[in-house]
Amino acid sequence: MIATALDILSWILLLAGCGFVLIGAFGIWRLPDFYSRLHPAGLTDTMGAGLILLGLLLQAETAMVAIKLLIIAVFLLFTSPTTGHATARAALAAGLRIWHAPGAANSAPKGKDDQT
């Protein structure tokens, strides 16, 4: 009975993680600029992979496999948002401009280097 419940919960987590990754891939494909695409990429790494790893954790038969999966999940939890932030800052420092819809008012605050 417990094994069946764990299998069902594991499949739910695996499918939710895969769904999250697919939605994130669609967002990367659909969004207009680099900064907008960076957001679903970071979410996909953090949430999608995290849910998949939790689903795999429930299927782990040995403690060593479970510990390795937990280490990977914690590593992704801390490195994925940091990587996304560093990538966005590097793109901004390189001069990559933020996209604005044609005809939309620019409501973003001006940066220290933005004199327009």
C-alpha cells in the first residue's frame, strides 16, 4: 500500500517537473528578448529539475542514491538563480538593451549609464 502511494506521488512529481520544463521551453521560444527568456530558463532549472529530482528521490532504493539526489537538488537550488542573475548582469554590462514593445511608454527607471 505504501509502495503504491510512493509510486503515484513519484509519478506526479515527475510529470509535474516535465510539464514545468515543457512550459519553460515554450516560454524561451515565445518571449521576445534575452532578459525575458532568461526568466523561464531559470525557473525551468530550479523548479522543473527540482520536481524531477524529488520524484526520483522517492524511487531511490538505496540511501547513497537518495543522498546524491538531495545533493544535486540543493546544488541546483543555489546555483541556478545565481547563474541567471550573473548572466543578466553580464549582458547588461555588455550593453545588451532591454526590449520594449513598440509604442509602449518606457516606465523603467534610468540607470546610471543611461542618459537618454
